[in-house]
Amino acid sequence: MRLELCEIIDIPGESRPFDYELDKAALEFDSVLEYEGPVRAFGTVENEAGMMILKGELDADMRCRCDRCLAEFEKHLRLNVAATLVEELPDEDDSELYLIDGTQIDLDEIFITAFVLNMEQVTLCKEDCRGLCPTCGKNLNEGPCDCRAEGDPRLAVLRQLLENN
Ligand SMILES: [Zn+2]
Ligand SMILES: [Zn+2]
């Protein structure tokens, strides 16, 4: 969505709220199986003494797949998003600066970028997820598997020593 800023762009102290749904087609990630309900982006753009400041939040309920153990789980995502909107981008890279196009700002660009950056981190069902046994594939969150001892390289060395004697 494009937000029109002409009414606040020259008037310090003025602000403009927004609240809309992001297009889920732009939000496809391997670890997200499904979105439950709308993906909402809301907040305000405020003219703070001539600086155009966006403060917003992104809100989504989704069913995810754990990157480590492949279990499905529900996740409520709430992301704070902040950006400074400028009429000219400086030469150096600043990821929090976004260009105002005429008198409008592309909210999708800001919120989709924030979402993508967040999804680049690993998605885990819990922080200390134990994952799957590389040998038998058992979900180790549900308890140890039988082949765990065999798979330990230190024990394999020991076993070889015993066999050689
Ligand atoms: Zn997991
Ligand atoms: Zn195993």
C-alpha cells in the first residue's frame, strides 16, 4: 500500500495513521506453512520537526515448521518496525532510510523488508530444540533414540580399540 503524505510532509507535528493487510503472496517462506488470519501492518508516520518518522508494528499468526526437528507449531509474530522517510537517499547504505516517492511512501517495501529480515533467522519450535537424530531420524525432543550411543564418534573409536585387542 502507498501512503499519501502530502498533508503532513510540510507540517511539523502532524501525523498520519495507517492500518492495512499485507498481501500474503509476497510473504512465502519455507518455514511458514500457513498464515492464520490477516497479516496486519499498522502504525503512524509523524512529521517530527521536519523528519518523517514511521513507527509501526507487524502482526501475524502463522503455522510454522521447525527448521531443526520439522515439527509444526503455531507462532504469533509481533514485530516492531521503525523507519525514517527521506526525500533523498544518502550515498552510504542505511537500512532504516526509505525514499519518499513524490509525496507517497511504499509501506509494502518497509514491512515486507522487515518481515524478510526476521524470517532469515532460523525458525525453531523452541530455543533449545534438540532436532532429529542424523542416524535414525527420531525427534530427540521426545527422548533419546537407541542409536545415539553408536553414533557418538568417541565411542566408535573406543569400540575399534577393543576390537583390535
Ligand atoms: Zn524443533
Ligand atoms: Zn537415532
